[in-house]
Amino acid sequence: MFNRTRCLQSAAALASISLLSGCGLLSSDESDTEQKLAVGTTSTPSTLDPAGAWDGSWELYRNIFQTLVSYPTGSTIPEPDAAEKCAFADSSNQVYTCTLREGLVFSDGAKLDAAAVKYSIDRIIKIDVDGGPSGLLTSLDKVETDGDRTVTFRLNKPDATFPFVLATPAMSLVNPADYPKDELRKGDEITGSGPYTLESYKPESMAELVKNPKYDGFADMKNDAVTIRYFQDSNVMVAALKSKEIDATFRGLTAEQVIDLESQPKEKGLQVVEAVGAEIRYLVFNPKDPAARNPAVRRAIAQVVDRGALVDKAYKGTAEPLYSMVPSGVAGHATSFFDSYGEPSVPKAKAILTKAGITEPVPLTFWYTSDRYGSSTAKEFAELKRQLNSSGLFKITLKHRPWKEFKDGYLKGEYPVFGRGWAPDFPDPDNFIAPFVGKENAVGTPYDTPEITSSLLPQSRRESDRIAVAKQFKRAQDIFLEDVRLLPLWQGKLYVAASSDIAGGERALDPQTIMQVWQLHRKTSW
């Protein structure tokens, strides 16, 4: 994918979807049934059990498991996948019913029926992994079945976003015989009903995917098998792409690598596609830490941070400054932090601290993951440290860990301040607000915001027209601004890189920016 083609998408379109649809990879309807491809990513699964992950593990799940509803190519709203049909059965958005496809089975031949669907969803709630996907199901009261094919979800409150939740890979359907109801499955095996089966898996190394002959869903398989290779260093991944060890990459390219790949002459046989993405980066402040829990400290940091310099030095034009947790292009986006803090100002930050009685530099440790978001993360945090320390108002120390250790640490509340990334679970402003609030949330630091959790979100979820909820989400963003428990930093652009003979990349990313690798194939004609 390395003759870069820019995909210019309108804000209205991005309100519904952020993916590479319509961008410039050449593609062919012809496919070779014996094709085997290799894809590289820095997004290593944290667990193979969908009940345990609310993170980049979803990249693997989407290709091996089915969900009741999902996103066929070109779709901007969830449509039936394992289900034959789904719809709200009432006018208040509290009863959602699905009818399964007839004759569905898991890859091992076991029956996939309504009871298996209920089991799959119920165990997510029962296991309730810290920082796991049970947080997506707060509006679910109970799951009921009627015969082998009908499943009804009764909600404890109106929730027009519930179909989007069911479309997330966290809601993957599992075989009850292989997945314990009260704990995560151990080992390196997966039993799903998706487009591929997992033939073999080496943690932090590779996953071997083979086309599932028992699959019955919407995916139009363009290849026969895919090896997903997991890289801890994006430099090694790009070297593998250039040497033809892998055919494509879909997560973890640094700014320098994108620029380098874009500049490669055609004869190098590479291509790049770019689109505006909805993936964001932000800082989390831990209220258990004596310094980080002080609003004045958080506001002073917000006043000092220069996002423009940050994205220029660390990401070199491959990202945009972000002034709200709801990114540009998604309905309800605002520029709250810019409107309040304006341009970075050390004198204003000093005044904030002085008013709070803080006259000495504030010591804080900033943590980040060394292998989750690509090699540019270290440069990003080095620049944050430089900006804050040069102000004379802070003494920042940097520390990092590999993702699994890093995740364990923030869930235990070990980090005063830490960096996280967020790719949308679904393309709705709700998904950039709701996951970060409440006693249990996606970042592991309780954030009690009654106005958001008890008023704004319930109001917005009664509204099926998602464009009509801008007022509620504008207010939610103002609350985030007042508290500065989360500090938005930047919004990424989306890049997919591949050999020039690989087609299908323009169709491969769904609205959750998850790669559907079944779309990739080697061109057989020009």
C-alpha cells in the first residue's frame, strides 16, 4: 500500500464511521482460494478469552469469533452476523431481540444456539475481570432465550447504543463446553464460529489463522489463511515488510516510518493508505496519588502541555492535537480544553499552582507502555517530560513497562499519571465518554460523575437519532474539562501499509478500526 492515497472524509461521514472505505488501494474481485498471507501488528493480545479483554486483543477476536451483529463491508451501523435478524421490540429501547441463523455450529462442530449466546454474555458479567468488558454491559438486566434460536436482552434502562455494544468483539460467542462460566479459559486455544480457526498460537509471537469451513456469516473470504505476527518493535516490523516477510501491517507504525514508506519509489513495491482515524491518546490522573488528585496540579499540567509541539516532534504530522475526549469527526466533538486554556502558558500554570498554595516544583512519575502503541510512545513521553520540566513547575520522571505488566499496574492503582490509547468500541460519542466514568471503567481509576452517569448518558441513550444527542455530550465534555481527570493529547491518523500486490486494504477496517483480515488478498490481475 505505498503509493499513498488520501481518503478525504466529511465530518458527517466520520460521525458514523472512521475507516478506510473508498481509499486508494487497488483491489480485485478475483481471489485465490489457496492464498496465504502474513500480517504484522504491535497489538499483542492480552488474553485469548473475550471475557477478559477490553483492548487490542479484539483485533484477533474479530477474525476468529462471531458476534450476533457486526459490520459488513460498507456498513456504518451493526447488522446481523451470527443472527438472522435483530431489533428493539419496544419503543423505549429496553428490549432487544435477536433470532439466530439456523444450523450454526462452532469450529469443533458443537451447536451454537440461543443457550450458548446467553452463556457467552452472562459469563462476561459473572467473571467481571478488572478493566474488562463487563463495563460495556451496565445497561443489561438479563438475557432470556426462547427455543434454540431466539435471544432477548432486557435492559435496566433505555439504551439505543446496545446494538453497538453487541457488535464489539468483547461479545464474541463461545462454546460453553470449552469456556468455564466463572473464570477465564486457560491455554492457547480458541473455539469460535468466525471466519477463521486458530491453528496455532505463540504468545507475543504469532497466531496462525486458517479458514473455518464451518463458518456461516457475512464475511466474503478473500484468502485461505493468515499468519498474524506480533512485534514488540515497529522498526523490526517495518523491516519485515520491506523484506517481504510480511505482506501488510495494520497497527504500530511510527511517524518516521510512515514518512519513509510514503517516500519509497514505486519499484520498491510498497503502498500506503491514510485516513482520519478516531483513535486517541490521553493521560490519566490517579486520584489515589497525593499530587495527581489535586485539581490544581492537573489544571496546571493542562495549561503547560503544548499539543502542537508534541505531535510535531513525536508524530511529525501523522497525528492532530486533540482538545476533547470526543475526537474530531465524531458527532458531539468539542474543543473544550482549547477554549478554556488557549495556548500553552507557563505563567498561567504558575498562577494556578500558587493560588492552591503550591510553590515548589511538583514531583510526578509518568508511566507508559513500551510495546503497545508503537515506538513513538517513548518520544511522546520524552517530549511531555521536556515541556513540563522546562516550565520549572514540575519534576517529571518517566517509567515504562510492557503492556501486560503495565495493564496490571494501572488496574492496581500503582501509577500517579499514565498514558493510554483508545480506539472506539463503536462509532458514537457515547463510547468516548461512558467507558471512562463510574466506579468501574476502562482505565481502572474510579471516576464518580453523577451528572454524567445518572443524567446525561441515560438521556442520550433514549434517543435513537444519535445526531440529536450533541447537547448531552457537550455538557459531558465540559465536566471532563472541569475535573481534568483525563487529559486528551492527540488524535491519530490511520495508516495501513502493504506490498503493492496486496488488495483489499480499503475494505479491511471496520468502524471500530479493527482489521478484518479476510478482506486481504494477493492480486491475480491488474
